[in-house]
Amino acid sequence: MPRNANNADRRNAFNRAVNSLQQHENVSCNHQKDDQWAFRSRGSMECEICHDILPEYVFMCRNCLMKVCASCRRNRLR
């Protein structure tokens, strides 16, 4: 999220991230094991947590197929 984004943009980004996490909670996947993440590099993809567009790769959970960036995988799904 750019530093100059207004509060409405920040709130929308936050709500999208919360909705994405809530959708994946229903799958009963805890994302705790490092070996359940697969590296995917098929062009640009969007992180389902922070919604950044990643030009080269994402990590995809082998259980629930959630696609996340390296930062969200490390910091938000533990």
C-alpha cells in the first residue's frame, strides 16, 4: 500500500485481506509446515493476503491452494 494512500484505500485493502483469510479458514489448513508450500512461477500473480501483484513468483499452499507472497507466508500465516 503506497504511503500516500488515503484512509478509505487503506480500509478497503484491510477488508480484502480479512475476507481472503476468512475464506481460507473454512478449508481447515493451518499453513504451519514449510514443506506444504510450493513455489509457483507462472508469470505475474496476486498475493491473496496483501493483494500485491508479484511479477515473478508466489508460494501456493498444497492443501488449500492459497497463493501468497514470501512476506505474507513468513509473517502473517504463522
